[in-house]
Amino acid sequence: MINNIILAGVGGQGILTIAAIIDYAAMQKNLFIKQAEVHGMSQRGGAVESHLRISDCEIYSDLIPRGEANIILSLEPMESLRYLPFLAENGVIITATKPFVNIANYPDEKEVLVNVQKTGKKVQFIDAEAIAKEAGSVKTENIVMIGAATNYLGFTKEELRESIRAMFCNKGEAIVEMNLKAFDLGGK
């Protein structure tokens, strides 16, 4: 078993937190993991990607080869298009619908979503912002996206919930509960 996941978004959206939560779940199951990340210009708003590889046998490279990603999990729809060459033939795109407009010439929002849909891949659109607000904070959009991707990650909901608890336990019970609510709402 190997699960290759591209996590995509922009700085400040919590891509590395998503990776850490999934990594923790993998470590609890004694799976092999490799992770490589690129921070966009080391600032909020710059492109951020993380290659996350999970396997039941040793993995020798932390980078996902082109055409071998099982999932593109994107918090920004235009970023999901950037990583299409990595997606396997039967791969899935799970993307937030609300763009992070941080450039003057950002394409029309509807056009970006149409282009994602036209990829010919299985696509799941998530209104992560609205769901995160329902959970209590827009800062939980990344956790909403983990919930939305649960069926593709190879972990049970409870295993991911335990990872979320571990990630946020030092921030207090209210923060843990808010993030668990975001996860649950994202997975509906």
C-alpha cells in the first residue's frame, strides 16, 4: 500500500498542519512516511506545497513522481490546477471553492472552478470557509479539508480525530473541540 498526497495552498492556510496531522495518524499505525514541503517565498500568500507519502513498506524518495499522486488536497482552487501533472490517472482532487485572491490578475473565480472540473478527474469541491465559520473559526478551514478527504487518506475518522486532539491539546479543550467540530462537518 502506498498513498501519495499533494497538499497545496498558500502560506497561512495550514498546509503544514494538515501534513502533521496525517503524519501523526500514520506514525500511530507504524506506517512509513516521507514528507517534503516547499514554502512559498516564506511568507503568507506565497504558494505552499507538501508531498506526503505513506506506505506499509519503506519509501526511498520524499517527492511524488509525476502521475503518481492519489490525491491533490488543495485549500486554494487555482493551486489544485498547478499540481495536475502529479495526479495519477485515477486520482482525486479535493479542493476548497473559495480562492485566496492575493494577486491583481487572479483569474475569474468561476472560471478557475470550471477549469478544475474540466480536468476529467474525480473532483470534490468543499466550501471550506462556510463550514469553518459554522465550526467556530475560519482558521479551521484546513481541518475541514481533512474531514472532506477522510475517505481517501487510509485512516479511520477516529484515528484522524486522535491526531487532531494530539495536535491541538496544548491549546486548550475549546480549541480541540472546535477543530474536531470542523473535521466532523467537513466529513459530512
